[in-house]
Amino acid sequence: MGFLGGLGYGVQGTYLLDVIQDILLKSYHTINQVHIVYLGHNDGLNASLTASLHLQLLSGVFTRSDEARDAILYSYSYGFSGFAAMLNSTQAAKLSEAEEVISIFRSRMLEIHTTRSWDFMGLSLHIQNEQSAGMQLKYGDDIIVGILDTGGLEAKQTVIPAARRALTVQN
């Protein structure tokens, strides 16, 4: 007896619940979400050729080439090859079977767990010094920065190498 059947809805209620569940599952597979497709090393190709190859690969999961062109959000062509695209779960699964694809995953937002990392790295916007890292790097223009901030060192009883000890910020 289904959930609704137990509430006195009988067979029709159970059938309705099954239909709703089926609709929800089908809609999950048709919802487009941002996916990151990693293809590995760039092999020194120029940016426009790399973007063209990304579009060609993505076209394999769409019925029309203009759909692929609309789905692609960004081509990563410096340092590594990959792209971000709006895909549903079926398209992502099909794309993951391509020989060129190393990995594919849904993009997700992560919360920042610190408020001082940018200051620590010298990337603060309020610093107008020409020698600051932020000014020299044009505040990250065309750069992807990954930071692993493991928290305060005071809570851990570890030995810090002398070279790193000089970089430790004292409160």
C-alpha cells in the first residue's frame, strides 16, 4: 500500500504519487547546470584553436551546433584545457564517455571560511602601491587562484620549518 493509499486515497492516490515521482525524476535529468569539463594539458595550442576544439567536442552531445555554442560558458586554454558549459545530467554522462575527457563535474559554490586570505597574500584592493602583488597581477585578471587555508596554526602541535616560520603571521 502506497503512502497516499494508507491515508485513504486508495489505488488512485498511489498512482498519483508514482506519476509525481516520475515527473520529478525526469525533470532532474533535464535541468541544465554548470559543469566543468577537464581535458588535461593544453599541448601549446592557441586559445582560439582550443576553444574551437572544445566546441567540436561539446557538439557531440547536442542535436544542433548552435545549441552547443549557446551552452559553452568559458574555454580554459592557458595551462590546461577544459571548458565550462550548461549541461543536464544526461548530456554530462554522454560527454564523460568521450576519450578526450579526463573528468567532468558539476560546478558548485563554496563558502569562504576566512576573511583575511586576500590581505595575507597581498591582493587587497585598498593597497595602491605599484609593488603590491595585486597591482602586479592586475588583481587576478585572467588568473585562477586556488588557496588552501587550513586555519590557525596555534591549535595544532606541529613543527613549522624555519623557512615557513618566517612567513607565519603573528596576531
